Amino acid sequence: MDAESDPVADSADNTEPLPVPSLGGYAVRPSREVVEHQAQRAAVDDPHHVPTVLPPFDFSALDMKRAPMSRARWAMVAGAVGVVAVVVGALTVAATRSEDTATVAEETPVLEDTRDPAAEQRLATLLPTGVPAEACAASAPQADALAQLNCRAAADPAERPAARYTLVADRDTLVSTFDRMVQSSSVVVCPGRIQSPGPWRRNATPNVVSGTVFCALKGQQALVGWTDESSLVLSEISANSGQAGLDQLFTWWSANS
């Protein structure tokens, strides 16, 4: 004979929370309907019973919108952004100027001293007669030249005019340097109707061309220039007395070349 069911016992048993099923060992949260049903039954069976599982909170009732930002706060934010923009701009300009300065410093060519003391000493031994080495000073030579001496005039220019003497490495350089000098000058016929530019010869070797000579006159500036193919020296003497100075220069050259 089966035992009769006890309503009170059944009621007491039904107040216990329902078992929570699991999937793969992980607890599964009961649905909202299940939780509410358990709470209702517990309230009917035992008014003093406190539910062990609270129903899920409905967040939809809350207003999740943010309160609008006040004008004063907007002004503070805008001001801060403006200050940051000014600082970044100033740093960018300073960095750009620094780079430009560095670029300019890197691109500025460094002039090297191209003087050759040995070539200068050699040139000093090749000066025309009547030109003492102590009257001359070495300077950086022109392009393709080995050495250059600038010599001052004597108290009487007729005795020794101001001059510049240049030593080069070979005959081709001598010719090209002489041609540039002629092209940059106002060429005239030399005194005594001597061809300018034209070949010149020494009295000791009249059949041998020693080099080329030319005369130039521009206003009061007179110049006589010539090459010496044996010594590879290009010479030029000058005066500031017009035609009279040119005559004087040519006379000196004829006696000292």
C-alpha cells in the first residue's frame, strides 16, 4: 500500500529553490520567468520567506543619456585645445627653423687652402729680371694653377710695374688660361705696331717662339700679358696711366722678358 501524500510536506519541499542545470560543467542562469515563479510560490507558502535569488534588474527604466555639457565647460575645453594647438605650432616652427639652419650649415662649401709652398718657391725662381722675390706675396691660385705671386710696383713704376705671375702644370693649361685673360680684356695693338696677341721671341733665340704676348687698354687701365712656354708661367703687368702707361709697360717687358 502506497503511503498517502502529505500536503504540508509537499508544500515545504516546494519552497526550496529549483536546481540550476549546467552545461558542460558551467552553471546556466535561470530565466526571468523561472525566478519570478519561484518568488511567487515562496511568498504564498511562507510570507516571511526571503528569496535566495533576486529577480534581474530592469535597466531599461534608467535614462542612460548623458547630461548636456554646460557652456562654461565647453569654453574651458575649447580654450585648452587652443593652447595645445598654439604650443604644437610653436614647436613645429622652431623645429623647422632648426632644420633649415642645419641644412644651410651643411650646404655651405668649405674653402680649402689650395696653396702649394713648393710650387710658390719654384715660381719665385722664375720671375723676370728686376723683380725681387721680397716684393711679391703668394696668394691662392686661380683654377688649374699651381701657384700665384702678386708683386707690388716700385716707387717709380717705370722701374718695376705691379704684376701677377701664375705657374701652371702644362702647356694646355697655359694656353687656356691665357685665352681667358685675352677674352676678358680690351685688346689693342701693342706699341711699335706689334701684333696683339702674337708670338714673341728672345733675342738669344730669334727662331724659337718663346710664347704669346698681348696688350690691352681700357680707359686709364693698361695691361701687358704674356706666356713663357719653357717655364709654364703666365705673366701680366699693369699701370693706371692710359696710353703712356701702356708704352711704359711694353718697354719694361721688352727689356725684362
